[in-house]
Amino acid sequence: MLNWKRILIFVAIFFAATGLAAFPFGFIRGYCLASTGHAPAWLGPAQAMAGLLAAITVFAILAWVQKDGAFAHCFVVGLFSWFLSFPINVLLFHQPAMQWAAGAIVLVITAGIGGGAGVGLRHLISSGDKSYEVPQQNDGQISSESSLSDESSS
């Protein structure tokens, strides 16, 4: 069962996060174009990477919070965000419709990566596995609980 309230909240978070991640690069590009007439070539890829990392982060947080159907929620948030971006990107900013349509592939990939990261992080944290803990120091000897239990059983 989909949690529609959470989906709508994360669609809004998705728009805010990707917009905030890309804004500084667009601002710098606009400033450079206005002052010198050209912008550094690295700004485009940097802006794209910032947007992708923001999207993956939002999907990871959603998958971490949403225990049941995490991937379904990530994909629905991605598709809603994609559909809602049509009026902004195509109608307002005149992005070619085919380029906008290809963005669905990117959103599905980022939803899969972010969803997998969030589910994996949730399982890692909730598993109770102590094997990754830092060994504790006792009376000048470094030992972990597992090595202490091994020594006491021998």
C-alpha cells in the first residue's frame, strides 16, 4: 500500500533539493555569461552531477524511512516529479520534449540507486551486527567482544 502523503511530501522535497543543488551552478553560469560573455565548460557537468546526487540522496532517505514498498515509493516519487517537471522544463524553459522524455530513464536509475542505498543503510543499521564496531581497549590490550568470548571459551 502506497503512503500518498509521504509521496507528495517527498515530491516537494525532491524539487527543493534538486533545485537548491543546481542553483549555485546556474547562478555562476549566468554571472560569467553576463560579465565575460562565456562560462566555464565544467559548470554544465557540475550542475548535472549536483542534481543527480541530490536526487539519489532524496530517494535514499525515502527508502530508509519507508519500510514497506520502499522501491515502489521511490519510483512513484520519481515519476510524479518527472510528470510535474513537464510544464516547467518544456513549456517554460523550452527544453525539447524528447530530451525531457529521456529524463525518465535517468530518474528510474537514480530511484534504483537511491532506493537501494536507503534500504541497505536501513538494514545495516537495524541488523544489530556488531562486527563492524571499533575494538575497545581494556588495560592496555585491544580486544573486541567477539575475541573476548573466543578466549573465554578456550
